[in-house]
Amino acid sequence: MKNYQKYKPGYYPVGPEYTDWVKKDHIEKAPIWCSVDLRDGNQALIVPMSLDQKIEFFQYLCKLGFKEIEVGFPAASDTEFNFLRALIDQDLIPDDVTIQVLTQSRQHIIDKTFESLKGIKGKVIVHLYNSTSFAQRQQVFRKPKNEIIDIAKFGANYFNQKKKEYPDIDFQFEYSPESFTGTEMDFAAEICNEVIDIWDPKPGENPVIINCPATVEMSLPHVYANQICYMDRNLHNRENVVLSVHPHNDRGTGVAITELALLAGADRVEGTLFGNGERTGNVDIVNVALNMYTHGVDPKLDFSNIPDVVEHYEKYTNMPVDPRHPYSGELVFAAFSGSHQDAIAKGMHYRKETGEKQWTCPYIPIDPHDIGREYEGDVIRINSQSGKGGVSYILERDYGYQIPKEMRPELGHMMTSISDQHHEELKPEKIFEAFSKEYINNFKPLDITDATFHYNSSTREQGKDSVGVDMHVIVGGKKEHDLTGKGNGRMDAVSNALSMSPYHINYKFITYSENALSGDSNSKAAAYVCIEDQLKRRFWGVGLHDDIISASVNALVSAINRMNQVDHIIQEEN
């Protein structure tokens, strides 16, 4: 691409002494979560939420388990102010939930912010910020570092003054050096320490929150983590400070920088559901939380019904969740690839056979049931790229047919051909319709309407001519014949009887299997038969009946009729 030389890194890395966090291989516990859906998320919407929508969304966030929720910028507009007042006046804030409000370091805005909090019960976080990056100082404020520090110090001191005016409110203070990622790290630490020293948190009191926003994501993820590690080691009074991050997603690595920041010393995360926010969005808290969950860490948020979370989010924001969005998208558990389907199906069978409790299923990092998704219709789906394993898995999962291994390639090829021809995904009911039409109880032109077996041995052990059969056969719906035969088993006896019929039906019997379609006593039986013609071509048939013997006869008849479609072996005698 042209003009690449006009760009250069705009961030400030730190030395190698701030990289030892890389020795950690997983996050050990959930951070403090703060939802900023109602502030950062709302201001990013084309049409911001109404008052009623914001109240509903707030209540839903509480239901999901958020204990800290930033509700807005009350000095910014009447809508923001009225929303906060509605929460307070209608007593809508649960006792265990702390709301957070945002303000710039300007006197009249701080006054309005504290005024909006009159009468609030419980703790409230008041969040102060001012921009600190080199680009902001140079181009927006045109101020040197010391004057930027003065802005932060004014706000911090004024917070202390306002706190005395509202002695009945339990305040916790937060400071953000906005545009942290474009700020020199020594300066970021310096300005934060000035604020910490002014607020002077003591043990047993509400700790100060120092929030380091990736207002614009500028670097590789590990660089941001190194910066967080630097702050972790260089903040004053660290034992009484909560180190928070507020990641955005400009480079598409918002989740990665959040996870690495937690390894590097961060205690708290501000983000939104599904990453809604300015430009490319905030970090997706759902994604980060469920990543932890798949590593055996309780995220302390309830995402056990992801379809419900998606439904509420889309309702309030009018923003869609992408079909490929991790964990939450419609297609994230869908496997169309044949090799993937085969591995998933075998993994599911392994869990069932062994009673394995640990989740290790190939290609699926989380049990869909744990987040309110279903295997049925979610995991294995069939299109022209699918293979034999997926089709067989669906027929067993939804309909109880245990397709023999040798039959699966033929069946899979048939289904993918149908999908390719119609350029569409095949739903389970369409798969079963095609399977049934092609294989099950095909009685045209040959139909054995009655077969009575008798045994030459009292023990009914198989041996030469140990089984006899008397059959009534109808051909083409009108020709009727009574046939008899003997063989070393039921299928062999039927085959011998048919070979002596006027139609000279000859083939080689290859294999037979059977299963009950369900575990109850009223279950139907399914039988599977494969035969081979004189040209070594093989034909499968499936029989279905209440009685397994009748099912096996039906399967053989189905295989013969499928062979007849190719060989035309059933010829009337002259």
C-alpha cells in the first residue's frame, strides 16, 4: 500500500524489567467488572437509548451479575441527568451494586455531577478524567505537562471539597489519564500519583481506582501489558489502589490486551457486552469472561443463557451480534467441514461412552449447554462441504438411526450432493426426509408382505439349511408369489428363496446390523443391510418395523429395490 511511510508507532514502550508477567500462563481469578454499556456503549449508538430502555438495560446488567455499572455523564445532558435521577428516586439500584458517573475536570461539570447524586443510597464511584497523551497535549490543549497535571490536581482537590458537602454519600473516586496508550509512561505515572496523593486512600476505606484506558488501541497487545506492569509497580500507595483498564478495540485485539493486562497486574476491567462502543468498540466482556470460564475460572458473571443476552442486547442497542462472534454468534458452534464433524461426533460419543466430566471435545472449546446453546441445530450442520460423520451424527442424535460405518460415505455423499445442487444448508428434517425416501422400507417393485421362519434345530443354532422361510411376495403391486427357501440364517434363507423365484434375483449378502431407535419398550427397530451385485457394486437398504425380524426383511427388500434401479434385475418371465 502507498503512503505507509507516513505512519509510525505513537506509543511509548517500557523496558524489559516490566515483562516478567509473561511467565504466567493463565488468569487465576475474575477481575472486578464494570459495565460501561450505558455510557460508552450508549454514546456510540446511532440512536441512543431512551430513558425506559436505559432503565431496563440497567436492570438486566444487574441480573447478569455486574456489581459496578457506569450509568452516564450526568452533566452532559438532561437525558443523562434524568436517567441517574430516575435510578435514585425510584430506588432502582440494588444494595450490592455500585453506580459510576463520569466527569471532566471542570468546576461547573463537577458541581452538576455531585448534584445529580443527592439522596443516593450505598456507594457511588465518581470518575474524573483528563487527556494526557502527547498528541492531545500538542494538538488539542497546546499545554505543557505541568499544566496538564494542574488540570488533574484541580479536579482531585475539588472532589475532596465536594465530598465534604455530601457527608451522607459513600464516595469512591476514580481517575483516568485519558489517551493513556499515547502517553509517556513516566508522565502517566506522575500525574496518577499526584491524584493518588491528593485523595490519600487509607486502609479500610474505599480504595482509589486508577484507570488506564486504551482510549485508542495503538500497539501490539504485549506492549500495553508492559505499560500496565509499569503502572502496577510505580503507583503510590499501591495497596490502597485498584488498577483498572478500559480497553478499546481499534486494532482488533481488545480481548488480547485485556487478558494480558490482567496477567500484568490489572485488578479491574471496564467494558461492554459484545464490545459495543466508539469506533471499533470497547472490549467485549462476554468474550473475556467466557475465555476465563473455558480455563476453569469462575467469571463471576452469569452468561449461562447467551441467546437471552444476545436478545436483550440487540433489543436495547439495535445492534446485531455477528454470526461469527465468539461464543455468542449464531454460527460459532456450527461445523460444516466433514473432518470437523467427524471429530466432533466421535468426541460426543466418547463422552457418552466413558462418562468423561472434563470438557475436551475436539473443535468446541466450551460445552454449548453451559451457555444456553443446544447441540441440536447448533453444532453439526450440513452443507456441500460436509462429510459422512456429520450426517450420521444428526440421524442418530435426532432420529435414533445408528448408521453403519461402511454406509456413511455413500450417505454423506448423497447429502452433500443435494446441498450442492440446491445451494442451501440441509436442516435435520430435510436430511431425514432424503434418507427415508432413498433407503427406508422401499417396497417398489418388490415387496415381501409376509415371511414366516422355521428352524430345523431345536436350539436354533445357525448351520447349513438351519433356517427355512415361507414368503408371500408381490411384484409391481399385482404379481403375487409364494416362495420358500432355506439357509444358514434368516437373510440367507430369504436370499435363496428369491434366487429360485421367476425373477432370478441374485446378489451377494455383505453385512447386516440393527438397533432400537430408542431405549423404551415400544421402540421401533431399524435394520441395515448391504448387498453386492455381480459387478461388485454395493447397495444399502434400511428397514423399519416394530419387530426386528420384519425390520431385517424390509431392509433386504429395500437394498434389492435400490439395486434394481441400477441393474433392472427383476424381469417378468415370458
